[in-house]
Amino acid sequence: AFVSLEKPLFSLHMRNSFAALNDPRLTERDIETQLERVVAGAMSVIVTMRVLPIIRAPRGGPAEMVAAALAARLRELVVGRQSILGDGVALLERPLFVVLDRTLDLPVMLHHTWTYQALAHDLLTLQLNRVTLKATEQSSQPRTYDLDISGDSFW
């Protein structure tokens, strides 16, 4: 399952997954369960978009394990039941699906451009396109605002 925040942006909405996967007390079964959740979420995105992506990941580590499991699942889907992706899957213009490990923090370099979204994410509590401002002397209650890229010219 995934949450679509904007047209080109989605989240698997797995809270504290980095901390959970790097816990030294984690068992092999716990790791496999977390990886399966990531693969299932990525499959949901791919099937929803009706595309057959080219999958790339750095060698070694969890990113490669996710990429391999995702590629195997896609292979089963294409060979076994092509109708799920539909007849209109374009094989000539395939998107690139890059799987990265959070220890290599490339999303910061890719996402943190000169945008208000990156600024709000860094400075405010931004979750699922909703900003929550803390209570102040003027307002005793925290205030919450929904951010909508399609209707907000400032954003």
C-alpha cells in the first residue's frame, strides 16, 4: 500500500522503518517482513501506474535485496498474468525505478532544492502534505494546514 502525496511523489508510509531495520536485536524474520512490506508497496505503485520499469540498485545491502525481490515479482506478473498491467504497457518507454538505501542519503540531495516544500519539510512538522504549527502565545491550540500543490500558487 502507498499514499500518493502529489502526482510524481508517493510514500509507503512506513514510520521509523530505518531505525527498525538497523536495530541490532532484529531477527532475520523481522528483516524479511520489512522487506516484503517495501516490495508489496512498490508493486502497488507499479501496478497502479501500469508501467514495467527498469529497476536499478547499488550492489550489496537491503536496496539490492528489495530490487531483486521486486524484479522477481514483476517477472511472475508479466509471465503469468499480463492482464494486470494491461495490454497498453509500453515496453519502449520504460521508467527507471531506483532503489536506494537510506544510509546513502541521496533523497536529500535530490529533493532538497530551492522549493518551499523542502523548506517546510525541514523546518516544520510536514507529514502527508499536512503542516502542524505548534501552539504559541497568541494561539493556545496547535494549528494544522493541508498543503495542496495544485491549488496553492505559493507552494
